[in-house]
Amino acid sequence: MTQKETYGTMREYVTGFILSIVLTVIPLVLVLNHLLGTSALIIVIVAMAVLQFLVQLFFFMHIRETEKPRYNVMALVFGLVFIVAIVGGSVWIMTFNAQVH
């Protein structure tokens, strides 16, 4: 007998949508109104991007709602390791090159 998989409710989708809009508007308002310094602004933008990523995962991609093996989570973590290595390595190399010249 097969079980029908159910996903999010309308309330979860609306909540995720509203959170996505709020997490997009916050950095936009900060940038357009010059409310923070450069370093603080970059930190806020990165924080909002990470929160936006988590909202997308949990509210729209239903990453937590399955009892099956977590192959999709393992693939996600593996991809994140690559992204962090590539971005971190690129920033490291650019920083090194900026100091040499």
C-alpha cells in the first residue's frame, strides 16, 4: 500500500512567502537609506541571505517533512561545503593578491 505524501499547508506557504518578502525588504531599505556603515551592512545582508535560504528550505522545499533517508540533506550539505570552499578560497586569494600589490 502506498502512502500519499502531503506537503505544506496554505498557512505555511503564506508564512514562508511573507518571511521571504520581509527578509528581502530589510537589506533593500538599509542600502537605499544608507542606515549602516559598510561592514555592518555587509553583515546584515549576509545574515538576511542565510535566513532567506533557510526559509526557502523549510517552507518551500520541505526539507524536514520526510521520513525517508535524508539523501537530499546530505547532497545539500555536500554542495554547501563546496560553495564555502570556493567562496572562501576566492576571498582568501583576492585578499592575498590585494596585499601583495
